[in-house]
Amino acid sequence: MTKTKQNKKTDSKANAPFYKLTWDFFASAKLAIIVLILIAATSIVGTLIPQNAADSFYFHKYGESLYKLFSVLDFYDMYHAWWFLLLLCLLVINLIVCSIDRLDKTWKIIFPKKISFNIERFKKLKIQKTFTSKNSFEKIVPEYRQYLSKQFKTILEKNSDNSIAIYGEKGRWTRFGVYVVHLSILLLLVGALIGAIFGFKGHMNLNEGESADSVMISKQKTEQKLDFTIKCNTFDIKFYDTGAPEEYKSNISIIENEKEVLKRDIIVNDPLRYKGINFFQSNYGVSSADSLTLEIESKSSKMVYHHTLKAGQSFDLPENGGKFTLIRYLPQFDFKGHNLGESFIGKVKKPDGKEFMIVLPIRFPTFDRMRHGEFVFLAEHYEKKYYTGLQVTYDPGVLYVYAGFILMIAGCFITFFMSHQSIMVEITKEKNDELSVCICGKANRNNQSMKLKIEKMAGQLAKL
């Protein structure tokens, strides 16, 4: 008999139309579980493999073979990969279809054509409390009716010769709680998809006084045009006594149609937001040097001279030593495989026409002594000109995500702390002129709470 039923079920599935099979596939709870497991598993991969790093980092870390494989699978920017977005889309479709598939049954429970109750079915419930009362039937019924009408929105009654059953219920709408949770998850997923597809994350470096209207996108290494211009007016930095940066901030202006529409300072963890685009203070660096003060020591006369000049400027060396030209500033200088850090490059032209280059590292003031020349050059002091590094993000799906979080909190509260409750109080006349009162109740969730509620009601009704 069982095999026959299974065969009939299999045949009915095989003969079902394509749209029905497709609908059943997306309405399957198994599909939701499989997709969630895949998303969780791939998210672990996304945490183990650093995201959006340089190609050279992955090549040296994983080797050529794994580098190529991971690159094909888009593991280096996994949360924007086509297959990850496809998993999210599958979950969205599954959630929508599941909600619609079960909505008809829930709708009939919440909005029935006629509310009724079965006395015998209530009497079989496990959650019930019975007590006796010596009050008269005519007195106690109105009081119980009034008490229950304050506790429950819907009140019904059924009368017989020697008894009356009063039915009350509330919270039918709480069955929508699970749909609120579903909607919140949908908003979170849709917000993530919108942000991944239409949003961007990039970086821009601005020298003091410089403007730009485009952002370098981290992943594609392409420029993203902005609808406005951003300008770095000034950059300020404070240092601790140890030399470590204490605080750095940028004074930024937003310019539209050649007019300044916004101006403010931004520091770390206090970004500038404009038209949905966030500008975070990310880093900073020295872009150039405005001027350099040189200390020049003559080996022959032991005299020390000082001179201040800017890049591209020249001056005559003392004691008929020729001419010195400051060529440029370098953020770092490589010397025989060693990084000397911030350095100035100069050129000395002797009176006889011979020329040679001078390297002046800031960290190694006595570096030029190794040259054993007629003059020793030291970088005594220089005025730095900084650039500010701004991280720029745009996520058009963030409002959907915020709405999803709010609905998630509301939906979880409704689902776990509220329920559809229904109770029945039956008052029966006994032969000894006493009244037997039986209170029964049920809820679609949290039966322990319903049990405590019935006991509390029994105590309050007994006092009445």
C-alpha cells in the first residue's frame, strides 16, 4: 500500500507542468538550507583569503598555480564575484517563493471568514486549570465576561442548560512576524546586491591646495567620475614626542558649478558624507618639500655655511667651490638595495665644468661624509608639504540594509515574544449548587508562557 502511494506521488510529480516543478523547486526548504550552507562556506574562504590586496601579494603567498585558480574563481574579491551574487539572488528568490507559497494558509488563519471555537477540543488541551466557586451563576458570568473583554480583543460565548463557555483570543496578526523577518532578510540581501553591483570603493590622494573630480577604484584600477569636485585646502598633523602621529586632519571643500557648497574638517572615524558618498581620512604622506635649509661644511677652512632654497633653485658655493642646484625631493631613495627614506637630490657643478650628484637622506644626516668631497652637505631643515589620503566609498544599498535591520529587530520581537493566544473559560453548574470553572488555553508558540498566564488568570478569576 505504501509503495503504491509513493509510486502515485512520483508519477504526479513527473506529470506536473514545468512551471509547477519550477515553483516547487524554489519553494523548497532544502534549497534554502543548501544555499545558506554554500554562503557560509564561501564566507569562510573570504575571511581566510585577504580581499582586494595587490596581485603581487597573492602571487608570492600562494604561488603561480593557486594564484591563477583563485583568480579565475574571483576569490580575491569574493563578495563581488558573480557566483557569490548568484547565491544571494537564489536565496532572495527562494525566500520570496517560500513566503508566497505559505501565505494563503496564514492569511486564512489571520483573517477567517467566521471565528468559532470547539468546546470539546479545548477541554482536551494540556494547558488548563480548574477550580470551584460558591458564587451564583448569574453573578459570576457578567464579572468573568467583563474581565475577559479587557484581556482579549475577540469574545465569543456558547450557552447550554447548565453551563456557559466564554472564548477570547488576541494576536492573530502576530503570525505575520515570520513574514516581517523574511522581509527584513530580503531587504538586507537586496541592499547587499545593490551595493555590490552599483556601489564602489576607491582611494584618492590630494596635495594641499589640489582638487580632483575622480576616484581610483581599488579593484578595477579604473577611475570613477564624481558629479562634483573635492579640494584639499589644508592638511594639519600633530606628533607625539616620540615622533608618532597624534592626530591628522584635512580641511576639505566640495565644489559644484565652480561654487563651494560645503567645507569642513575630516579626521579618522569622522568622515565627510555628501550625496551618499563617504570620504574617510585614511592616510597621509609627504608629497614634496617647499624649501630646504642646507648646512655646508668646508673641509679646508672648517667654516660652516647655511643656505635655504627650493627645488630647481641654485646658488654659488662659498670659497669658489662651484654651483649647487637642488633638483628634487624623493619620498624614498634606494641605495645599493637599502631604502634610505626621505631624501633630497642635488647637483654640484665645479668651476672646471665637472658635475656630480649629491644624495641627502633625512634619516642619515652624515651620509654625505662618505663621499670625501671638498664640502660636506647636510639637510638641516626642510618644510614638508603633505598630501592627504582619502578612502572613498559609495553604497546605494545602505538604506535598504538599515531598513532591514530595523525590521529584523521588530520581526524577531513579534516572532519570539508575541503569539496568537486563545482561551476558553467554561462555567458549569454542579449538583451541590457549586460552580466548576475550567480555564483552557493555547498559543501558537511559547506554551510555557501560556501555562503561566492560565494559572495567573485562574487565581484572579477565583478572587472575583
